[in-house]
Amino acid sequence: MPDPVNRIKVIGAGLAGCEAAHIIASFGIDVDLYEMKPARKSPAHKTDMFAELVCSNSLRAVSITNAVGLLKEELRRMGSLIMEAADKAEVPAGGALAVDREEFSGYITQKIKNNPHIHVLTEEVETIPTDGVVIVATGPLTDGKLYDDIMRLTGNADLHFFDAAAPIVSYESIDMNKAFRQSRYGKGGNDYINCPMNEEEYKDFYNALIEAEKADVHGFDKINVFEGCMPIEVMAARGEDTMRFGPLKPVGLTDPNTGKEPYACLQLRQDDRASTMYNLVGFQTRLKFGEQKRVFGMIPGLENAEYLRYGVMHRNTYINSPKLLNPDYSMKDHPDIFFAGQITGVEGYIESASSGFFAGLNAALRTKGIDPTQTLNDETVIGAMASYVSDQTITKFVPMNANFGIVAHMPGKFRGKTAKQDKNAAIAERSLARIDAFSDIINKIKI
């Protein structure tokens, strides 16, 4: 074990960086948190606040029988700052947890700035420090000299994929004579606004979409698109009905104007607590702004929509983590350097927060010279994500969302119509028991 020191450097105040800084500070260890905003922003960032949500405002499923829902509960029980902020900034979203973006980021920013153990340094880091313990949480948009230094350190050819954000429209510009409020299968109340299409409207929209003019994104045609954030026009190009089995699926919805299930249906999700902003669910895009207004305006209810933010696309960078990282997110060849967030290949807001939490926790324990008697292994989603990105048997590494496929096998036989739910419930019970036991150990160390 290295000799204990009193300070850890965290580079980047996104979801992962803030989570890492917060858990480290909870041990009474000082943190130097470096953040380049407001002096410089990436193309995707708009505000000066920490932990800015640049894509959707949804943190996805709530139920613990869903892997990302279980991950949220694991983090919540471990004292996650991100989950604390999300629960306070929650807005209606049916069976999902969605937040008011500004309230969410504002809460985290203030908690970080008011923490006496966290020292925020507003400057752009160009090289990874070589003294002491460092957590690199600069996000998937890392560029410039720091990007070059990371590539030098890792010895990798750059790995990257393309990600996208969906448009946001004002509530008052949605024609509610055509749209209607309803959640799929009635779950969660009438939290979503739905824009129904009949067959003719859908086919006209489809034809316009696949022929629409796209914005030029350098290198797009040569690089993979992450399946979880596929641009709607890329999805449409896979076949006329592909969107009707994706974001435009009508199942579980009934149009009150016809009393029938629509042929296709776009859902809009509340994006702020005041209910003035709604994002087009699943409509990530790289269409030119004028084309977005024209083509999406063919959807009933959005003919005169006011766009508060058009959809955009950007390149995301990630390192070849299985060759580089240990299961605690530290580097194999440089054990005092940790990576966290989407740059490691975890995909999603909560997954990024999870990696920041676990990297920060392990960095804090190492700094204190403590080897815990129990770790978070792949029986938990937190541990499973760490195991996935450090799995040396992976031959083709791609970004990964939380899912039960990477969690340790659950013994027992599960049969019948509820077999999947029963199995997932058993996985959740096992996971949370381990989380609670581990939390007790950590809390004793902090005392």
C-alpha cells in the first residue's frame, strides 16, 4: 500500500468528476477539482454549471428489476451526490427518472463549491499530473493537448463513436388539439405528450426524413454510431418500419381522438420543472436545423413548434479500457492514475456517475492506505460495470450501458411467465444486500 497522502486531483467536473470528488471528500481527504468552464466550453456544453446534462434529461428506468434502476438504488444507498441531486430535481416521466436540468446541475454545483474539502480550480489541464493520485474524468469530448497526452499515456490509437442529442420544443407551441397526454400502458400517469400519426402521415414523414439534408459531421461516415443514441435518420434508413419498433412505437397508447392505437406515435418528455420545455424522445439527429423544423413539423402537433434547442451530434472518445484499466478504474501501468466516466467506455449518465463514484472510492481507500475486506464485485451493477471495462477477454471493446447481462450469474431456476422478473428481483436483492454490507464497512472507515 502506498503511503497515505492528503490530497487527490480530479480533472473534470462532469457527472463522474463531481461524484468522485464528493465521495473522496467524505473521507476527509482534500480534493483539487479542475474544470475548464467557464473559460472554455466543449461544443455540447451550454452552461457554466457542473454535471451538465448535454443530451436527454432522463436518467432512465426507476424499477430495481431493471439494471439501470438497480444501479441508481445502489448509488443512492452509497451516498451518491448525483442521485441526491436527481431525487431533488425530479420531474414527471412515467416509469423513468427525469430531472429539471438546471436545478439538477445547480444543486451539484453548489454542493461541490460549498464543500470545505473540495477546492475548485478554474483552469484547463493540458497534461496529466504525475505527482500523487489523479482521477481523469474529462468526458468523451476530451480534446486538444490533454487528448494528445492521454493518447501518449495509453499508447492507443484513438477510439471514438458518435453521439447525438434530441431537439427540445416549447410546450406552448405544441398543438394539444392533435397531441394528447398519456403514459404507455398507463404507467406513471399522463406524464408524456404524444403526437399520433396515421399510416399516410407516417409514410410522408418517413420519406421526407430519409431525403432530408444532413449537417456535415467530420468523420461520421467512418466511425461507429452508438446504438443507444442512434440518429433518427440513421434508424429510418434501416427500413420503413424500423422507427415504429423504436421511438415511434404506438403500443400501449390510445389516441382519444380516434379511440384506437395510432399507426405510429412520437412521445415528448418534460424537460424542466415548470413544464415549459419538452424533448422529442428518441429523436437524436444530425439533420440541419432548418430541416429539423421542416421535417419534424410534419408530425401532427409539431407543425408550429418553437425549437428551444435543435438536435446536435458530436464525437465521443473513449480509451481501450480492457487493456489499460484494473477493476477499480486505475491504470495497470500507472496505478496512481484513475479514469472515470464515459471516457472509460461506460455509456449513460448514471453509468458515468457510477464509474466516478467507484474510482473516487477506490482512490480514497488507497490514499488512506486501506484495503477493504469486502469489495463491490460483479454481483452489483457498480462492480459489474467496472469488471466489464477491465475485462481483458473482450476482443472488440464498445461502450456499454448497465444491463443484467454483465452481472454475475444468479443461481436457481426461474420458470413461468414471471421468470425474468423473478430472476431480476433476486439479482436486485443479492446486490442490495452486498451494497448495504459494504456501506457499513465504508462508514466505519470514515469514522
